[in-house]
Amino acid sequence: MLTPKSQGYFFPAEWHPHVATWLTFPHNDHSWQGDKLAKMYPQYFNFIKAISQGEKVCLNVNDVKLQSFILNELPKYGIDETKIEILINPTNDAWCRDHGPAFLINPETKQRMIVNWGYNAWGGKYPPFDDDNNLPTKIAAYRGLNAVTPGIIMEGGSVEFNGAGTVLTSRSCLLNPNRNPHLNQAQIEQYLYDYYGQEQVLWVNDGIVGDDTDGHVDDTVRFVNADTVVAAVEYDKNDDNYEVLNDNLQLLKQMRLLNGKQLNVVELPMPSAVVIDEFRTPGSYANFLITNASVIVPTYQCKSDDIALDILSGLFKDRPVIGLDATDIIWGQGSFHCLSQQEPAV
């Protein structure tokens, strides 16, 4: 069978121009219990508004009732309704990075396709997940794109791309037996090569406290250009995140890219522990989203917010870096990157 890579397709870096960003509007009160769902909506609408400044927002909405609520709310936040494309697509939860479509591009043929990875709610933790698992093929049909189904579990938050053939991921997630127990590391790497169109896989070890995805890399290490990453670091040696993030940092400092260059590593401090109702959430500045108009960074009402924004502003010279409060969103155990999936132009 011809693989996407053999046909010239690949997954581009997040800073590649977007047609749109896809979101799945939150509706599951198991993720945001009690009044927490309604409480996080203002932060979510501010997120929608920030994305819509430079591109279309394609919004998967569970039903017509929720659609009516959204359309009523958009003017309250000054959101241009013409920038919002609402699709009635039943879903189980809000994490579009993981259950949404992975768009590939072929610059030579000017074509795109979708990889329909399997999705099992991070190792079967949160059933049901059948509606989420069905979403990529629905979006492929809506866009009129071919979809290829590798037949294995893969989440968008577990992989990070530099646009030049390298993908970063974590052993704790991709090698976890709750995903693809029949595959070893070499076999998983082959899937990354064949279906994401990559040439090199770089591995860190684990993720942060409170992350129920088994260590998604989009909370710990992110590419900001083809040879530079920001690495989340914890400077307090008594903090539970210190050892794992320091371990990842040392691994990153030893890595080489395809061209032989050493990976350029910039340290990005962690926020103060974001504890809600005695639960430590996975707050991290690394869970930012790169859009056409800006880089949207979650902030947590702590002293390191400005430090993180300054670091990222120094790295992204071509678009502004903006901080948006995510202290209510993070209760759901994810933030802006987890909630979104970009659709690249070709």
C-alpha cells in the first residue's frame, strides 16, 4: 500500500499558514464538573476570538441547542460571526488536538489529505469515545479530502513537528501498553515516518504531574522554529516536576537534527503549581497555540507568566505573543494546544 510519505505528503510545522483552526466546543461536565463548565466558557470564547483574528475557526458542536447558545454568546465577546464555521458533529469531549483530523500537505501537487488515527481516550481512561474517534472521517468528507487509516492509536498532543522532517515525542505515551501494545519502538517510529511523512524521531521520557495523557509532549517540549525548542523546566528541586523535566532537558541537549546540528534548547519556566480543589492540574506555558495572527499562551495568574511571555516573544519575531488566562480551562487537564488542531494551507 502507498503510504502518505511515499506520495509526498507530510505534516507541516504549526507555524505554516493555516486555512483554519478546528475546535470542539466543550460540553462534557465530567471534564469540568459542577459549575466549572460554565465558569470556563468566558476563557474559551476569548480563545476563539484570538484565533479568529487571523483565520477561520471551525467549531464542532454537539447539537443544535449548543449551537444556539454559541451564536448568542459570540457578540458578547466581540467575535465576528463570519469567522466562525459551526458544524453539528456529536463528540464525547473537547480535546480536538487528540481526536481531531491530522491534515497532511503535498506542496508539489497542491493537495491535502487526512490521517484518521485511532483514538481511545488516552488508553481507555474516559469511555465512551466513539464519537470522538469518528470525527476525522466526518471532517474529511466535509472537506472533500481523502482519509487514510493507519489502524493504530495516536494523539496529536503526543507529537511535535519542526516542519523539516523531525518529530518529537515521549516514551511514556507512545510506548505505553494502553495504546498499541502489539508495537515496539521501531514499529511505532515507522508509522510516524510513513503516515506523518517524517525522517527522524526524537524521544524524551515523561510528562508533568496532573497530565492524564501519560506524558503528552505538548506540555513539555515545543518547536518554535526548525532547529529550536522551548523546554519546560522546574527550578524548585522539591517540586514533583523537577526530576522529570530535568531528565528531559538533559536528553534534549544531547539531540542532533537531520542536518547534524545540535538542537537549540531554550528553557521555559513552569508556572507556580496550579492547584484547584486539592488537585494539581497540568499547567504549563508550553501548551501554547501558534496561529496566523499570534501565538496564544495560557497564563495562570502567577509571577512567572510575564517571564514566559517574554521568552516566547523573543523567539517568535513574526507574530505577537499574547497571554490568555487559562486558570478555569486547565481544570479539564489541558489547555489551548490540547483544545485545537490547525488546518494547514497548501
